[in-house]
Amino acid sequence: MRAAQKTGMDPAIVASAASVALSWYFYFVKGDKLTGLFVGLWPPTFLAFASYFEQTRMSEMVDQATGGSSGGVVQSLERVMQR
């Protein structure tokens, strides 16, 4: 639930929505279909980069939580239970 609330104003989502609006502006209002189509290709790129950076951040958090060891989660749980 928190993830859904957090992503509501994510800069990547705002940039994607803005580029869709800009694409429509160029395509329908200005009549420049080529530019409109070009700008319309930006949203998936913005969202792909945002997804990549989020996955990288989550991977780093998992590595920190597990101590980066090869035993990973099992060793971390054993350390926590010993305390």
C-alpha cells in the first residue's frame, strides 16, 4: 500500500504524463506528427529508467540487510536470532 501511495507523485510518472501531453500537443494542435510521435516515445523510457533505479536501490537494501555474504538471508536471520 505504501508503495502505491509513494509512486503517485514520482518524478518519472509526472515526466511521463507531461511527455504524453506534449506529444498530443505537437500531434494534434501543432500538426507536427513526426515530433508528436517522437515525444510520444519518451514515457516508456522514463519509466524504464525509474524501474531500473528502483530495482538497483532495492537490491542494495537487500545486500545491506543480508551483510552481502554468500549465505545471505539465512545467516542474517541466524545473527538476528542470536541477539
